[in-house]
Amino acid sequence: MNNSRSWSKLLTFTLLIAGAIIILLPLGVVFLTSFATPEAATSEAVNFNSFTWANYQEAWQRGSFLLAFTNSTIVALGVTALQILTSALAGYALARLQFRGREAILLLVISTLVIPFQLLVIPIFVVLKWGSLINTYWALILPTAANGFGIFLMRQYFASIPVELEEAAILDGANRWQVLTNIMLPLSRPGLITLFLFTFIGEWNDLFKPLVFTTRPELRTVQLALAEFQEEFTSNWPLMMAAVVISTIPVIVLFLIGQRQFIQGIGSTGIKN
């Protein structure tokens, strides 16, 4: 019995290591290529003596990534803040408040998850045009200010918190808003961090909205700058890979900081009635 368990653990460990290698190998190639000279990148043998940091400096300057980083940070933080607000309010209402049609609304929220954003782009564009919001930060923030995934995630997390805590607070004189802000949200920290990571990384990596809703160069985001950079330097692989690494570093650092809370948040949001 012990031998079978040992072999099972060894097999699981081996498969996990193999999976990690398969996933990380392309990232390693991108990282190593970003330090190579154009001549070394096209050669068959890897020459570590030819590695240079100059690709990063050149890519940062030619891609105007400082402006792009600023724009992406503003948009990502704006969308994330609004999604946390709307998801917390709607999720709490669907988890705790008793009203007619609650289950129907929950099903409607879940059904929005299967609707691609690209399908809604024309009506959203018309609304933004009507509100004179095209070519503004609001055109990149408002279309995704609320999200069905975030509402469902927070609803599931709130449903996992014992209702007795709320009842005790209400008996002490707290209202619904105080219960939400002083009890539910602090206890839902892993869920909020999970939503923050999902939303921020999704917005940081978004190319579609900046491509459709903006034309001003000063509103160019990281992904739009990266796409334009790749078109300009198609044959210079080290320079392109350096630009890719630059655009990826913030989300990697953010995920590494919040990975424990992220895993806890995902593991705590089981299906509850």
C-alpha cells in the first residue's frame, strides 16, 4: 500500500514537473532571446558572451513604454476599482437579500459570461459616441466597469460566510451598509484580491478596447504600443522579445505578490445556494 502511494506521488510529481517545463520553456526562450544580439539570435549555437542589456533600453525608448505604462495603469486601476465596487454590491445583494426574481437575476448575470465582448462593441461604441466619450479614458474604463464573473465570484464568496455574523451585527444596531463594509468585505479579502488580479491583468493585456475606442497616440496602452512595436521591428527578434518582457513584468510581479490570496480565493468560492 505504501509503495503504491509512493509511486502515485512520484508519478504526480513527475507530471507536474513536465507540465511546468512545457509551460515555462517558451517563456525561457523569450527571456533569453531578449538579451541576445540580432546576430546571436539567428545563430544555431547559444553564445552567452553576446548577451546585452541594450535591447531593453532601446525597446523602452523606441516603444514609448513610459506613456503606455501610465495609460494602462490608469485604465486597469479604474476598471478594477469599479468592478470591485459593482461586484461587491451586486454580489452581496444576490447572496443575502431576499427579493422576488433573485434567482432569475443570478441566472441572467451568469448568462452574460458566454457573450463575447466583441459582440457588443457596436452598441457600446454608439453609446460612447453619443456621450462624447470616444478618445477618452472613460471609453476604456466604462464598458467593463461591471462584469458578470466578478458579481458571481463575490456572490459565491459572500454565501460562504456564516450568516450568524451578520445577524449578530444587526442585533447590535448595524445597518446593511455597515455589515457589508465592516464584516463582509474584510472577511472576503481573498475573494477581493482574486477579483483584483483577474481584472487588472485582463485589462492590462487588453488590446481590443484601445484599438476600437481610441485613435489618439497619447492614449496608447501597453498592448497597443507592443502591437505597433512588433509591426515596426518585425525582423529584430531580440528587440521584440525585450518589449514583450517589459510589457509582462508588471502582471508577473502582481501575481507573485498576491498568489496565496488568489489560490485561497479560488478555492473558497464553491457553488452554494
